[in-house]
Amino acid sequence: MLRDVMQSSGLAAFAEVGLLIFLVTFVVVVLRVVSQRRGHYDTVARLPLHDESIEPPSSTRPPVSESCSRGGR
């Protein structure tokens, strides 16, 4: 009975459209990855370790008030 209801509801087109969207997106991503130059990936791979533009954290901290250091009592 459930099979009959699902077949007569006409929802098969939505599954086909979803599959087509997935396949097109997958092919686009694969083509983009394959078409990139090797040097681009070497640069991007080192990006998390590259710290030229980031300033080092300040070694001085603002003073902590006594009320905060004793738990506010």
C-alpha cells in the first residue's frame, strides 16, 4: 500500500533533479581541483604556517584588580 501511494504521488522527479544537481556539482568540483596548478596547492598548503601578516601577541597584560584575583570578595 505504501508503495502505491509513493508511486502515485509523482515525487520521482524531485529525486532525479536532486541527483542531477549533485552530479553537476561533483563534476565541477573535480574539474576545478584537477585544473589548478601544482604551485597553487603548495602555496595554500603552507598558508596555516605562514605568520608574516599576523602581529605577535603583546607580552604585557593589563593588570588584574585585586577584587578579581580574590574571587570578588
